[in-house]
Amino acid sequence: MAFAYEQNLLRYDACITCEDESIELKGEVFKKVLEGGKCAVFLHKGAYENLKVTYAQIMDWVVSEGVGLRDAPLFEKYLNKDPRRTKPANLRTEIYVPIV
């Protein structure tokens, strides 16, 4: 299954974990809490440029298994401490897909 998209419509949130309540948020920076719940977790191994292949496989799985998706954002967790110093083949990314 192929997904078409318009680049000018793509949006994403870049997030970090921060428990320091004294930090002042400015501009387009805001606090957001990801609600808990059931997620299917997938491990992508390799270069970030190839994430689209993993996402296509995930969507194929969702359709073939009839998995229900929750109205919550998918998110990625980058597992390498310093991706700039990691060979692309050694990069590891967890992909969390909120499911019912």
C-alpha cells in the first residue's frame, strides 16, 4: 500500500523529556504530556532515511491484522546516545503506534 502526501502539509513535534518545572517556555515551545495507553512497538534498525520502509511495513501490518488505532500521535524513541557518532547501520529507533 502506498501513501501519498503533500510536503507542505507535513507537521511534527520534536520532544524531549524534562522534569524541571522552572524552565520558561518561549515562542513555539510548549509543554505536552503524552497520555498513556496501549501501543504496538516496532524496532527500526538502520539509517533514518529508511524509516519510510519500516512505516510502510507497520501500516501493512495494521491493515492486514485489522488493528484499531487510537486517536493519539505515533512517536519515535531514538535509542543511540549520539547518532552523529553512530554508523547508520547501527542506528536503532523504536516506533510506538497507539492501538485500541
